Amino acid sequence: MDSQDFTAWAAGVERRLLRSAYLLTGDLHRAEDLVQEAFVKVALRWDRLRDGNPTAYARTILVRDQISWWRRRRETPVEEIHGGAATSSDPETAMVVRQALRRLTPAQRAVVVLRHFDDLSVEETATILRVSPGTVKSQNAAALARLRGGAPELLDLIGRTR
């Protein structure tokens, strides 16, 4: 393994992966663990991944490991958030986004994070989540409807009227 290439890649994507993991988990410590686990798995396969898309592979690991964690615990994915990596430099915006994401089911939350925060296509999201593109679309629509109805503060945030 070429450790310099891997180190440069990891340093370049760490913040984006941490943000995604934090949005999925709502817990900075769990998010950091997910990112580190993803880095280990990518490092083990670096010779095969370096010429492809190691970031997509790492993102897939993050999402799948978090979904497995949710299934093992059968809990709501986020309870209380104890500070940490924000989704915005504005604390009020970050708080509104975190509160809104808490209202979503784990599947909806994963779709919203991948589609709207990571800016992935429907097909890329479907591949990562191992679901059909139609499921991504329906989960996304349900999540956005839930956010429109249950999180009007998001509308205030972006300057739209209720």
C-alpha cells in the first residue's frame, strides 16, 4: 500500500465524511468512530480502490455501518446531540438542521443526508443504501413532506413563508 497516497486522500475527505456521519448519527463520537472504521476498511483495500472512487466506497461503509448499528439497537438514531461538528458555521442554523433531521426515520434521514447534503444522485444513493431508485425517491418525498409539516423553522431559515 502506498501510504502517502492514502494519507493524502484521507486528509482530503475526512471533513466531508465526518459531516455526513454526524448528520446520520447526531453524535460526534459515533461519527468519528464511523469515519475511522471506514478509513480502516478503505486502507485494507487501498491497492484496488485508489484508481477508482475510494470516497464513494467510504461513504457506502459509513451508511451501511450506521444502518447496521440502528438495527442492532432498535432505537431512534438520535437522542440528544452533545455539541460537536456543525452542519453550518452559524449555530442557529446548525441547531435547526439537527432538530429537523431528528424528526425523520433512519431510512429517511439516510436518504436526505446522501441526496441533499452529500449531493448524490438518486442512483448513487440507491446503490449505497442497496435499495431501488424508486425507494430513494419515495423516502425522499416522505422525508421532505415530514419536514415541511413538522419543521416549519426550516422555511423560516430559508426565508420562505409557511
